Amino acid sequence: MSKQIKTKKITLSQKSGKFSVIFHKTRGIKKNSGILTLRRLLTNEKARLLHTIKTKNPDSIYALAKLLGRDFKAVRQDIRLLEQFGVIELISAYKKGREHLKPIVDVSQLNILINL
């Protein structure tokens, strides 16, 4: 049985000397939101965050922040952005009567197409 690959597609198009970015099937992101939004997504800190989620499988955002040695609020902001792009999904789980949001990496590939 082969593992299914889930892909997210982002297209960059050059028009009038500047890039416009089109995010396909994303929540809360404007269709032509510009390259700055894409740059917010493609940072080393977000790559480290995604790697940690995939390899360490933390039970909550708080546990993820502890693993990364980062402030909870900063990690939560990064998670929100990645969730808007559809890269991460948050699964609600209960432990000792409290809700925890478990981050799951929701894609296997992120394709970026640049049209010049």
C-alpha cells in the first residue's frame, strides 16, 4: 500500500514588474495577496516548526513551543499562518478535562510555480 501525497499549490506570476501570488484552496488568504505573504510562509523558523511536528509529533501547541524552545504566543502565530495556508491542521483532543489543539502537518508537498 503506497502513501498518498497531498500537495498544496502556490503560483507566482510576474505582471507589470512585480509578482502577484495566487494561493490555491486556502482559507483566509486573499487570492492576490502579494509576495510578502509568501515570504512570511517560507522562513527557516516555519521549516523548523514543520519538521518538529512531523518528527516529534507533539500533543499540543504548548508542547511544540517547549520542544522548539520558543514563546507559546510566537509559535501560535506561526501555527495560525500555516493553518490558513492549509499546511497544518489542528486536531482537538481532551486531556484531564482540558482541550488541547494537536498540530498535524496536512501536506506532503508544497509546490511553488513561478510564471515569468
